Amino acid sequence: MHSPWGYNFNIIKELGFTWHYLMWGISWINLQMMLADAPAYESSDKEDIKEADSLEDFKAFED
């Protein structure tokens, strides 16, 4: 998103708001507070990820 229109489009898409409601039905500060409090996914570090290429590798994870 490189412009306010992209930001607004994402809000409309994610929250299901209409353009009119986004512009006139909800205050901008309430919208920002909703977005700041939205759940987010935090990925773990790549160092913690283990891969199993065989059954033996998978069984080794249990140890």
C-alpha cells in the first residue's frame, strides 16, 4: 500500500465496510484503534524450525 487509497481499500476488504461508511460512518481515530488492536500473526525465527526429510528424521524429533 503506497497511497491512502490502497490503505482504504485494504480496510474495506478486511473489515467489510462500504466506502461511504469508511468515509462518513466511523471516526478515523476509532478505526485506527481497531486496526492497532487487531490480532496479528508473529512467525518464529527460522533457527527454531526443523525439517524432517525421512521417517527417521521425524522420529528423532521426539527425543
